[in-house]
Amino acid sequence: MGLFTIKHSLVKSGILHGKTDIHCHLLPGVDDGSPDIAHTQNLLAFMTELGYQELWFTPHVMHGMGNTAERLQQRFNEFLPQYTGNLKIHLSSEYMMDEGFEERLTTDPLPLGKDHLLVETSYMSSPTNLEDILLSVWNRRFKPLIAHPERYMYMEEDDYWYLHDKGYEFQLNLMSLSGYYGGRAKYVAEQLLMQNFYDYVGSDLHHIERYKSMLIRLKLTTKQLDKLEQLLVNNTTI
């Protein structure tokens, strides 16, 4: 193959067709994602064009935001009758492992699928008791799914190995592979993908402008596409 590695368009590859997105911020007006119903409708039309058939709304739940399971369920119930497209839509949440996280676990968290809980940390620093927090999720009989670990600036190779060896699952942000979140996140995402550290993949879609153009231009090697397709298949089983 010489000096060059052949890459293929993700969108044109067809691997998104019939698949499920397990991480997006399209529930209107509840976080830093879609601001209103019209924006959500446009984003859902875009996801349909890409070939997705099913997706999970995962609005942020964190200290000071005011998002509770009850509030989000109410907003979701209000939105569904206004959606006339063909996507099958579910409600979950993305939980920040912050000072109020364990208290929120004692209420009625919104699981992802049957028994997963999508969790995240600050991008710049880890909670001092990260392992205790993750164990508390297990103790509530949920499987913690760590969102976009490639984006955590504080994590080093040993951290990924430690969490992976402990059996914690990782979710790749699709757009990390495009450089959307910067060169470091792209590099780490590529390394973790090739080492089979990821279990699932999500779009983490908030807005359409920059996301759409970068996704359409995104090209991956055959090996990357094969590994990504397996993650998308895993999504359908969650």
C-alpha cells in the first residue's frame, strides 16, 4: 500500500444504516443540546438521513442543572406526540459523577437500555473517589458505561487499562475520530478503538452545524470501520 493508507467515507460505508445511537442531546430545552422542538426535528431528520433507526435521548443530569427523572420524563412525554418521523426514540440520561451523583442514585435514575447507566466526569479532573462512585452504580444493580473516556484530559494510558481490566465499559464519541474535540481526543480514540477498549459508540449530538460537515468528511480505514461497525451492532443490543 506504500506510504498511504486507504480511507473510506463513514457515511457512504453504510454501517450506520439500521443502527441505534445511544447518546445524544436532542430532548429540547433541557440542557446544552437542542434548544427547541424545531431544532430537534431538524436533528432527527438528519439522523434519519444517515440511516439510524433508533436512538436514546440522554440529557445531562448534574449538580445545579435541575434535571430530575420526573422532569425529563415529563418533557419527553410532551415531545413524543409532536414527532411524526420514523425513528424509535427512548429516554435515558447522562449522569455527571459529581457531588450530588450518589444521592441521585437513590431516587429513580433513567437507565440506558435494560441495566446500563451512562456516566461521565469533568474533562479536566477526576473525582477523588471515582472507583467508589462506580462501585455504587454496581451496587444499585446498574452497569456503569463511561461516556467518551478519550476526552478526559487527566486520563493516561494506565488509567484506561485499570478501568478496562476492572470490567468497566467505555463508550466512544463518534466525532472524536474526526478531530471534532481536538487532536488529543482523536489520537486516544483511535488507540482505544484499535485495542478493543470500547464497548459502544454514541454520536453525543448537540447541534448540527459543525457536526454535520465534519461527519460527512470523516474517513476511516477498513480496520477502523470494522471495529466501529461492531460497536454499532453492540448498540442494538443494549
